[in-house]
Amino acid sequence: MPVDQDWTNVWPTAQSFKASVVPLPLRMGYVEKGVPPDKYGNAELMKIPNFLHITPPAIKKHCAAIAKFCTEWPVGLQTEEDIEKHFPIAITTNDYCFSGPSIRNPAARIVTLEVKLSSMQLDEHAKDKLIRLVGGRYNSVNNLLTIVTDRCPLKKQNYDYAIYLLTALFHESWKTESWENEKDELDMEKYVWEGSTSQSTVVRLLKDIKQVEKDNGIVSSPVTSGMQPEFTDQDIIELNEVSCYGQTVTKLHNDGEDVYTVRKYKESVKKLLNLSQEEIPFSGDVSV
């Protein structure tokens, strides 16, 4: 073969190894003593896949041929955040090239679907129910749901099955069964202050304080002084001190007790009840 001949014309497609065409002194195989057999009549070279049809010149020629079918990168997808916003579902599959009796690898049928719950437009009830349904497939650290399907023999079938599972989970999470109304605070995935016993207790406490102040003609708390004469429970909940107290209680339950969360809880209680620093000593105070 001439040294200046176009290799892409000699080996245009995938095919078995041909010793008479490949101008390389290749050897392959194993012998107990001596060098491996050369390329002529070498069954080891003929039974394995090769990449002689996708050499750099061939890839360059293929890219030039399909360039007319390509379009420019969309303007609205300049960053990873833009891509995640418009395409929230990520599908991951694998293709394999290996030496074996068949070119098909059973692991190539596996499909992995990933999606963030923040992109699924779920309310608190739907999100809580979906997390319970998926179990360990949800990662709370990065808010990512991962579904892996491998039951079907083909990759396309597993892809369709993964999309079906995601669709079924979404619609099922929005359903509210009659028995779900029996769920109380102990059944929650995390502590929720809205509608909790703590919230109702604070509302009742401030109403009692307001009533005592009204009966005695005094105003001892800046919290109650901000309450309108005809106030409702919602007006109390929307007070800045009450909202701050609810946030600190939620953080204390969900993040656990440490010096920071307990100190913040102490400060919110002092503001809520109008207590001075000396009235509630805190042994956890440390100087850094």
C-alpha cells in the first residue's frame, strides 16, 4: 500500500482485522516460550473489535460531513444554571466496547434518572409524601432524586420505565388520602412550626398577656403593644418576634442542639417575653 494513500478509503467502516491491509507489524497472543504470533493468520487479532475506522483523519472527515446539519448553541443555555432550569431531568446511560462472544453488554441497558425536587413544583405535603415513597433514592444534602432502572432487557424500555416511575411518583405525591389526615407532629419528616402545638401555645400565651394588660390598664410588653385592638391569631403569628421565635424553634429541632442554636433560642424567648439578660442566665455562653 502506498504510504500517501488515504487511510479512510482503505478502512472506511468497522470490520474484522485484515493482515494484508494493515501496514503495521502487529503481534498478539500468548505462547509459553518465544514472541507472540505475528498478524498473519492471527485469530486473536480477528476476533476482537478494533478502532481502525475511527482514526483522527476519519473523525475529522466525518465532522466536516455533518457540520452542515449542526446548529449554533442556544443563546439561553450559556451556564449550568440555565441548562438545569430548562432541562431539569438528567439521564445517564453507558455504552461498552469489549472483547467477548457478543458486542452487547448487559450493563448497557441500565438507565439512571436524576432530578432535583426543587424543579418539580411540590408543596410541603407533596414533597413529604414523595420523599417517603422513594426512600433511600432521595439525597437530602443536594436535594436530588435518583431513579435507576434495569428490569427491562433494552435501554429504551428502561428509559420509558424511569419516566413512568417519575410521573407516577409526581401524581401520587399530590394525592391526599383520608388516612393522611391522621398524621401528627411525630410522623413528620422534619419539624414544622406552622400549625404545631408550639405555635398555638405562643398564640394563646400572647392573648392571655394582652388580656391581663387590658384588665389592668398597663402595657408591659413591646410585643403586645404592636397588636391591634381587634387582633386575630394570624396577626399574632405575623408579628416579628413570633416569626423569629418560630424560626429558631424549627432550627433547634431540625439541626439539633448546640451552643449556637440554644443561644438563638434563648434570645428569641427573651424578645418574645420581654425579659432582660439577667433574668435568664445561660451556662452555655462562651467567649471566643
